[in-house]
Amino acid sequence: MSNPCRALCAERQIFPGVTHRLLVAGLLFVLSSTDGSDASEVRSRSAVSRPAVDFHGFVNWDFRHRRKLKGWMATARVIQGTLDQWYPGRLAHTVMENGTSAALHGFLHSLPTRAESELSVVYLASHQSPEGKWDFVQRKLEPLSTIAGDSNIPGHPVRMVIVDACYAAAFRRDPVWDSAWQSSFLFAADADEETQELNFRSPQPVDLGRRYPAATAWLNQHMGKGWDGKLSFLGFVWVQTFVTSKGVPVSQDGWREFLRRCEQTAREFRQNADRRLASSVTFVALPTRGVPVRERRK
Amino acid sequence: MKTQNLIIGILTASISTARASPPPPPPAPSLATLFRAAAVTSLHPDAPGARTDNPADRLNSGAALNAVDQLTAVPTSAGVRSAPLPPKQGPLFSLSGEYNYLNTNDSRFLGSDSQTHSMSIGGTGLFNGDFLVGLNYSYSRTDSAMNILGSYNNADQNFISLIVAKSFMQFLSIGFAGGYGHTDYTIVGPGGRLPANMDTWTVSPFIAASYQTGRLNTSLTAMYHYENDRTTAPGIAAITDDSNKISLTLRASYAATERLKIQGSVKFTEILSGSGQSVGLPVARAWATFGTKVSYSFSKALEVYAGYSYDAFNQFLDTHTVNGGLRYSF
């Protein structure tokens, strides 16, 4: 049985050692139990003095009262792997699995500031209601925008928040959401639609291996034999856009272009592959006005 | 001569059973009366529910397996559903049509071989990704050659079946199918023509577990089938049969390509109880059905399929079934 609150921290590798995992998991479990504690304390750092990119994921997947979201956990690994390939040796990453709402509080509060990283990528995945409530594996429904609003998220001028859940764009209805983040967003679905899981191991309903050979090859190479082929739709969109990218995004404009292409990939899948499996991936750019950088409250 | 005496003896006994009337014993029946009695009782050499070519069972079983397929094909989504549903999360509807040809060879002395042509149409609605409602109708034409008195009959069978099913988590489906059927018989023999008809009521609850790994999808479906048949004919007391049986169906399908799927199935059926002894015929209590099916999707919406199945290990009845159909989803 898996620990309800696990975390993986690693530097320059996708799969850290077991000892490291257990140590960090234990630390984060203690931190999450004490509500509001600063998980950044346990975020490991690269041997490089300052990593260029921070990837932080919070994934609720091991549900007992709902369908398990294994594909969403795999998506976190995919995003982490692509960033690692783009920025070798310059990626710090943390993925917290199946945490409580208190753990999410701590997770958001401990996100890096500009002083700590040049680019911050945040991946959030869980079951979500049309009203924007997140379901936690502990059978607790809470509005994510409220949690975000109460977490005093440290500002970062180059932050991208990926929300991979059904009705993901529903958060945009709540002004608290935008003011809490002040970031760019990539939503996996519109406020009125679900987002699905795809399976690369089965040719039905869509033979992803035949239609998207480059993405399939990358996944087979990087996800290991233990991977069951399941990926969230956004994960597919991400990796397909990644393998068709000509260069590494090194600026905000580069990232905007990449995320716009993610939108396009999703649209093309809807048109050419399967209408029902697709959802509307939406990129919401950071406002052009100056973004105040709010340091973490001590 | 000995055989003829035996038949008349059996028929006389069956008339007594059918009328269920106390003594005094009736006068010696005429040949025409014997024929009428034989014709009606021979409609039920065993309970209709015990026959391998039972149309009500076929309709309910087919609807249940189709429901399991649809419910387990729903992909995982990261949503917490609530009412009212968002507009883009609409139901999935499908319409289907199927043709079946069944050939049954009855090896019993007083049994009847039959050939059945059956057409069925149906529609289902899948709501909220986990709740299915469906309605199916079938028309079957069965021509039977009875070994008794050299007679034969034609049956026009109309059945309607409603199905409701719900899935839980990723692997469990529970539901029931039930319906009504009406059969018009025309029996032709040495005593002339005899019209008869039968009303059928069925209830078939089921539970299924499914598991998918890669290209392979497996499911195990357990179903209980209760059937009540009431047969009436002019001048003959009504005959009522109640039958109860269970079946266990194991299916494995392999997705060969995005469009092509191959399926194999084994179904074990056991009769729990059934009257079906009106002319004292032996009844097979259990048998197995082996089937295969190939389906091809011309598009995401349109699928066609063809299948074959054979009922094996039945002591008395050999039934071969071929079928083909199409399903349109929208």
C-alpha cells in the first residue's frame, strides 16, 4: 500500500534512489502533517549552484473512491523528463503524490521565487468538480482557488502553472485564482468539459503508436518498462509538442510559442484522431503589465 | 406399432397433466384431439428457457454484454461529476442492428429440429459515463420440424427488452435486463392446423468484472435468467413454464489495430429449475457455448461485426449460431 503522502525529489535524474525517496517522503509527510510548513526546506538542490528550472508537481492519483489517475502521475514524469532533456543538469524537481489539502497549502507556499530559479513550472493534477473543487485522495473536496488564495504563493515573473484536471479552466471564474498566482496558465480542459486518459499500449480507440510515432518512441525510451502506457490527454499533448519542437525554449517568448503549439496539438487531435478523447487545452499568457514579485512571507 | 402406442400413451398422459382435472377419466380421444394436445405440448418438450435457441435469453444476454462493453470502454477522466452536467459532457447514444441465424438439431426421440432467422434493433444511452439505459426489440421466425406425428410448426416471436446498468470504478458493472415477448405458433400436422401463442416474461440481473491490459480486454459476466412462459391454444388448457438458470460468460478481446478487434468467449449455462417435463423428455441441465466475433470500425461512429457460436456439451441440442450487425454511436 502506498504512503498517502509521498514525494519524490531528485536532481538531474528522473528516478532517484530509493533511500533518497524514502527520506524525502518521510520529511514531507511530517511537514504536511504540521500544516503550513515550508516544503522548500527539503527541496534538494543541484550540484550546479543555481538551477535554471524548477519543476514542482502535486498529483492526486491513488484514489480509492474514484478512478485512479495513473495517467496523470505519468504526465508529471513526462513533463519532468522533457524539462530534464531541455535543461540537462539545470533542473530541480519535486513531485508530491496524494497529499492532503494541508500538504497542498505547504506545497504552494514553498514554490520558488525568482531568486531561487529562473523558470518555475508547476503541475497540478487531481479529480476536480465543475465548480473548481479538488477531490483529495483522503475523500475531501476543497476549492483549489481558495487554497491557492490562502497559501500566499511566492511570486515568480516566469512561472507556468499547468492545471491538468477536468473543468480546469473553471478557476478563471474566480478572481482569487489569478490574483493568487499572477502566472501563465495551461489548462487541460475548458470550464465545461472533462479531460481524458489515453493509452499508448492499446491501439483502440486511437492507435497512438501509429499516429504519433515520435512521441511513442520518446515515451518508450524514457518511461521505462513499468509504465502501463497511460497518460493524461495533456501529457500526450505535451510530449507530442515536445518531440516536434525544433529548439529549446529559452525565453518567455519561446515558452509562449511552445504552449500555443500545445493548444494546436490538442485541436489537431480533436480533428484528426478522436473528438471524444480530446479536450480544449488553453494557454493563458501572463499579463503584459508588470508582474509584482511577492516574496514569501516569513 | 409399438412406437405409435408409446406416443399415444405419452400424449394421453400429457393431456391429463395439462388439464389437471380430477377423474373420471376422459373418453378415448380422437386423433384430431391427440394432435392438438401433442402440438401444444410439443411446443414445450422442455421449458423454453432450457433451450439453447431461446430468443428471450439471447436478447437479454446480448444486451447485457453490450452494456458491459460500453461501460468499460469509457476512458478515465479527472472529473468529479455533479448535476447539472456541463454542456460538453453529453450522453453517448448508440443504435444497433443485428441478424442471427440459428440451426438447432434436437437428438431426442420427440424433439424438434429448428431453424431461426432473427433480426434485432436497439438503442442505448450512456449517461454520466457510468449509467446505461437501453431498449431492444427482436423479431424471430422459427421453423421447427417435429419428430412427433410428422408435424411441424412456424413461430413468429416478438420480444422487447429493457436494460439498465451502472458501472462502478473501473472494473465493475451491475445491471438487469428484462422484457416481454409474444410468440404466435402455427402447428401443422395430421390433425390439421392449430394456432397457439405464448406470452413470455423475463428478468435477467447480471454483474460483470472487467480488466484491460494493453491490447487485451477481458470480462467475466454472471447472469441469472428467470423466464415465465404461458402457452395457450384453442381447446387446450394453458401450459405455464417457469425456468431459472444462471450463466457465466468469459470474454477476451484483442485489439489488433485501431479498427479491428477479435473476440473469443466461453459461456457456461446451468438450469437451476424448470418445469419442462410435459411429455417426459429428458432435459440437459448444463452446457457450454463457445463463440468468436470479429468487429471492424469504419469510423469512430460506425462499427460492423460478425460472429459464430456453438453450444457444446449439451446432451440433446446442437445449436450453431452465426450473426452479424452494426452499431452507430453519436
